[in-house]
Amino acid sequence: MTTQLAIRYAKALFHSTEKTGQQDLLSCFEAFISLYNKMPKLYAFLNSPEISREQKESVLRIPFKEKPTFLGFLSLLMHKGRFKYLEAIAKEYHSIFTNTYGMTQAYLTTAVSLDEEMKEHLKEKLNRIYSKQFELICDVDPQIIGGGVLVISDYMIDFSVKNKLDRLKSQLEKC
């Protein structure tokens, strides 16, 4: 039920806007979901049945007053009692967007977080090397010590320090 509902809402929103609007909505979803997950009080506020829809909408107007389509969509979800499905809808919207515009996802895990300039540089290199549009999804895992692990589809490039140490250990054990 949740998946079908999320797909239905995501498709309706996606097809109701032009390409530039679709990219804008994708950015709005990413920003809002990030904020929504990092601020438990915001999550509790927006999902509380004790707080009126008008109060919730007034809070959402502050960051999204320049984004009327996204604000209207959030209001619709609140009005229909479907706000709890927002993350699932955002994931489906993201999937529809990437499939429509031929974007490929690349997952990068590093020991420390990368700054935006480094992420953009890596994304540009991937775009140039593979002649595709990439979306770079970054994760941090301190256990890899240094370097990183890049996964594109079913292809993995492991250039982590942990992997190199494991290979060295394996070679030393053979001796």
C-alpha cells in the first residue's frame, strides 16, 4: 500500500512540472528530507495530530515561500493525512527523475566526509569518463581508515586503506 501510494503521488508531482521544475523539486525534497531527519522536533511537530494544519503550513512557508509547487505539495499531503509517507514519496520521485533523465547513481564511501568542491570534481570526472550523467551519493565510514570505495551499478572500485591492509595481511600470511 505504502509503495503504491508513494509511486502515485511521486508520478503525479513529476508529471505536473517541466524539467527545470522537476530538478527544483528534487532539490527541495533532498533539502527537506535532510532537515526532517536531522531535527526530531520538526518531525514530531509536523506529525503531531494536536497541532493544526495551519500552524504546520505556516512553519513550512518560511523555508519554502519561494517554492510554491513544493509548498503546495506538502500542504496537500497534510490535508490528505499522508505526510507520514513523505520519505517514501521522495524516494520514488528521485527514482522517477533519475530514470527519466538517464542519470546513473554512483555510491562513494570515504573515511571522512568530502567537501562540496571535491564531490563536484569527482562527479565531473565520472561524467566525462563514462559519458553519462552521474548522481554522486556519499557516505562516511571511518572503518575504511582512508581512501574510499566507489560503486557504480555492479562495479566496485575499492581504493580504501583497509582493503590494502587486508591484502597485505593476506600476502604476509601466505609467506
